Amino acid sequence: MLWVVRVLTESGIASLKVDGCHATEEDWLKEKLKKDGDPVETHEFIKKLKETGKVRLYGCWLAPLQHSMLKKMT
């Protein structure tokens, strides 16, 4: 399974890590989200988006290919 599609699963999201250059900001962001009453975990945030009925997430094996082709064209 492609990693871009895998992150649409609960276990895939759980495997994500904050990029090294932003690692020092992770605790600050989680605290701010918590203080504002927003979901702290990515999975919970995506569930909130889904509950609106206005957001759909799709995974397609062509997405990485298309990205690669567009990158070559620029």
C-alpha cells in the first residue's frame, strides 16, 4: 500500500511523526490545540472533518505518479 493512502487509516496516522525541523514545536502545538478545544491527535481531527459531511479523503495509486510527472514538467 502506498504511504499516502496508508495515512488515511488509523494505524497509518499513528505511524506519522513530526518532521525533525518542527520537533521542538510539537508540544507547543498540542498544548495550543488542547487549550482551544481542538483535537490533538490527527486521527481525531480527521474524524471531526468527516463528521461535517463536507470533506472526503481519497487515495489513488495514480497520485504519486501524477505528482512525479508534474514535478518533471516544472
